[in-house]
Amino acid sequence: MTRNHKIDIRPALRALAAALTLLTFPAAAQSPPMAQARQWCFGSDKVNDDQRLAGCSVVLKANPSNAIALANRGEMLRRKGETERALADLNRAIDLDETDAAAWFNRGIVHDDLGDRDHAIMDYTRAIKLVPDDAWYYNNRGNSYIGKDDYERALADYNKAIKLDPKFALALYNRGTAYREHGEADRALADLDLSIKLDPSYGPAYGNRARIFRDRGDRDRALADFAKSIELNPNNDRDLYARANMHFDAHDYVQALADYDRALEANASYAGVFNSRCMTRAILGRLQDALADCEQSLRMRPDDPYTLDSRALTYLKLGNLDAAIADYDTALNAKPTLDSSLYGRGLAKRKKGDTEGAARDIATAKAINAAIAEEFARYGAE
């Protein structure tokens, strides 16, 4: 989970210039009269997504070929996660009016949502041909190029977006993230600093700046930025996970566990986080809980050597030496130089009386990592 590149978009409705204000309204308002429906579909003031969707649907019932209503409803459907219906509306809108740059742009976003970077790039390119001075169009195409690992084209698009709008905080964030992921830390830091100055409320910028400070060994500044990111977005599982790993590396296992817990509460879809919590729980002596986490991680990512290594440590601390050796064997078959598995297997063999095998594994592990014995001592396994 090292990649933290967020694809960000804006509403690009043809008749919508301002940010939408979220309001509540009675259920009966979902079938408005035509005058209200048109205001909701095409207006820009105090209209929320549900109102716009309802209004455009009424307009389209009366006139199925209203291209703007189709484009606007398509974007509302996309925001609700109904990508196939959104795509159908935007396809129809573009068929009716191929000069609507916003419809091409929004359809590009739908293709991005579907993981179809090539078609997204084609649509953003068409939008750019129609409106060549919209910084958002270049920003989003840059994100699609990043999704294809096309760094050079992505960077060119971010540069163009920032040239068009030097105060475009999100494009600066995206370019800074691209720089960081390609080892250009100084440039990344400059972009992220400016992005934060322009928009101090955007949490991911702090999170990615924290990673630069972390990689440079500036622990205090890294933790401060992670804290700010998480304050702004308490459910940012990636930054919670990254901060947990920092606590783990500093041997602050209690704090690490608290962040792993929060990361999994926010998003329980990553095997690696379950593995990390398994290892941490094993170190803290919560062995049955650790086994449950490792089992979940292995269900999601079978035969992962690192998770097998964590489960083996748990078995070792439980005294189930045969199970520990079996897991260490499987982990080492996949990754023969995994120092923790070699050392752990050596400890298990020694406890079983295999002095020669134990000495061989422990010596091999120490040759790879001279500090491995101290690490296991911290884990409570000697």
C-alpha cells in the first residue's frame, strides 16, 4: 500500500458553475413540477445532487433528447456510483451535441471510475480540443496517464494545468505526488508545500508530505503531517496505516496497534493491514487475536510469505512448534532469504532439540540481518 495517488475531479456540468450546496428536502420534492424541475436540472444555486437528478429526470421524461439534461443527469448518476447508467446518459448527450466539452470531460471521469484509462484519455483530449484553456481537463488527463504509469505525459499535463492556473492546489498536489513517486523529493516537497499553502484543508497533501519527511528520517515532522491529515480526514486508512508502520518501526507497538485498528475500521479490504496487525498483536501477546488476523490476511492473499512469517511467530509464542516450522518452511520456499523466518525457524528447531538445524538457520539469518536476535527479543521470542 505504498501508492497514494488520488484522482480528483470537479463537477463539470454545462449549466453548473458553482459548487453544490447539500440540502435536505422532502421525498415529495423528488417529483417536481416542470418549472421546478428545470431550475433543479439547469440551475446553479442551492441545488443538491438528488434535486438535480430528480429535476433532470423530469425534464428528460418530457424531452428525451435534451442533451444538457442528459449530461447533467449522467454526472449525478456517476457521483452516486451508477457508472453504467451515467455512461449511457453521457453517450447519448455526446451523440446529440459533440461540441459539449463538459460532457466529454465528465464521460472521461466515468471511464476513469471504470478503470478504462485509454478511453478516459481520449475523452479528456476531445474536451481539451474544444476548450484548450481549462486547467481541470489537463489535470484529469494527467491522472489518467499516471494510472497507466506514463509519467512523462502525466507531468506534461500537470505542468500545463499549473501554467494555466498557478494557484491550482490540486494540480500541484498531483504533480508533487508524481514527483515523489519517481524519486524527485525536492520538487515534490516544493509542490506539496505550495499546495498546502493554497488549500490548507486538503488532507492528502499533508499525508504525502509526511511520507517525504519520513523517508528523510524527519520523524517529528512526518508525524505532525500525518496527524494533520488524519485530523482533516479521520477515515484516511492509508495515512493511518503509514503512521502505524512508523510507530511499529519505533517499537511503539501499542500506538501502532491503535492505528492499525482505526485503519481497518475505515477500510478492511487490504490483506497487508491484517498482516501488520497480526504481527503487532503477536508481539503484544494477544495471540488468539493475532491468529485471527493472519487467517483473514491469508484468505485475502493466500500463501503470502510475510503473513505466514507473522503466523509462524504467533505459533512460536503459543508453543505450537510444528505449526510454526511448517509456516516458516512455506514462507522460506517462497522467499529463501527472509531473515525473520530463518531466525524464527531456528528458535523453533532449538526448542525441539534440533541443535544443528537451529544453529544453521540462526547463523544464516544473522548473516542477512545482524540485529535479528535483538528484534526477536523485542517480540518476546528468544
